[in-house]
Amino acid sequence: MDDSETGTAVWVFWTEDEAPTSFAVFPDCPVTSDGDEGCCHYLAHPGGHSWELTDPEHDLWQAIAPTLHFLTYGDYGPFKP
């Protein structure tokens, strides 16, 4: 949950294969990218800002999508090889 009026959000914590165990309200990270994209994390968060993070699985699927489409349909369709 995000409250843009107060600049805070509720963050929920859990471990893998477990139900949520706790929650906290933290102030939003005030940093924006050069393109004015706001960071989606909380103030003083560890690691990079949200626009700096990548999803390796998403990147993998993006890389192999043209080949999978070609093998399935015989052409590249909407994908550019």
C-alpha cells in the first residue's frame, strides 16, 4: 500500500515458502532517475534503485523469444531476430 500524500508505503516481509511474517511503514526513497522515474523502494534501501535492477529470467525469455516463435510457427512473427 502506498500513501502518496505522506510519502510512505507498507512493506511486507517473508521468507521463501513461508507466509508473511511482519510489516512496516517506511518513507519512500526520494531519488529519481535522469528520466524522472521515481525509485519504488523505501528510504535508505540496500542495493540499487528500482530502475537499476534487472530480472535475469525476463531477460532470458526476451532473448530466446524469437527462436521459440520461429521453431513453433516457422517465422519470426512480431519478433525481430
